[in-house]
Amino acid sequence: MKKHFLCALLFIVMALMAMSASASAQTPAATDAKTKIGIIEIAAFRVEIGELKVKYEKLQTEFAPLQRELENIAASIEAKQKTLQEGKNLTPQQAAKLQGDIQGLQKEAQRKQEDGAATAGKREQEETGTTYEKISKFLEQYCTQKGITQVLEAGKLRESGLV
């Protein structure tokens, strides 16, 4: 879910940058035009913007059962792997069955995780899309008022090692 959130926010930032670039391309170049850069911390939006905080708490509650189910499957896999590793008294058939159970659980967990991630991404967009549109419009207006020509996302800058 976090990955989808960051992708959506990166899309918003890129859209703002594209709008800024197209606006500057339409404006005749001034000889003394200066670039003014703004840096935003998108990850803070979830916590600092009340409307988003409520929506993400709702999503967290909605997907908590799936998270618990995945944790239970992981615990079961771990227990079976431990039994298999320590199972000196296991017959080859028992070991093979245990190995098959582990593989089956791993496939089930992967399938549930992938399905859950797809559903969570869709639900996140449904719940937060309009709020992010409002944020995008606000940022666009703010940047115009303050003369900010580029907006960079702090998290992406840290990931790339630029800050």
C-alpha cells in the first residue's frame, strides 16, 4: 500500500513539474528568470493532513484482517520449516509432505499478498484520490503565488542520494 501511495504522490509531483515546465515553455524567456525550487515531504501528508489521516486509518482497519492472515501464514511456514530442519526423526515421506505444505503455504501467501496489494492500491485511490487532487491544486496555486518553478519530493531525493 505504501508503494502505491508513493507512486501516486510521485505522479502528482511529476504532473506539477510538467505543468510548470509547460507553463515556462509558454512564457517568453526573461533574461533574468530565476529557478525557484520547492521541496515537499509527501510522506508527511498521511500524518499531517487530517483528511488523509482519517482515510488511511480507515484503509488500515479495512486491510488489518488480511495483514493478520498473512502474518499467521508466515508463522505457520516458519514453524514447519523449523520442524523440517530439526526433524531428525522424520521419515522421508513426512519430510516430503512437510516440504510440500511449506511450498503450498508460500504460494498461498504470495497470492494473497499480490491480490491484497492490488485491492489495497485500488481502494487507496478510491479513498484518497479526491484529496490528492485538492492537494495538487493547492500546490499548483501556491507555487504560482510564490514563484516556485520546480517541486521536488524529499523522499525521492533521499532515495537517490541527492540529499
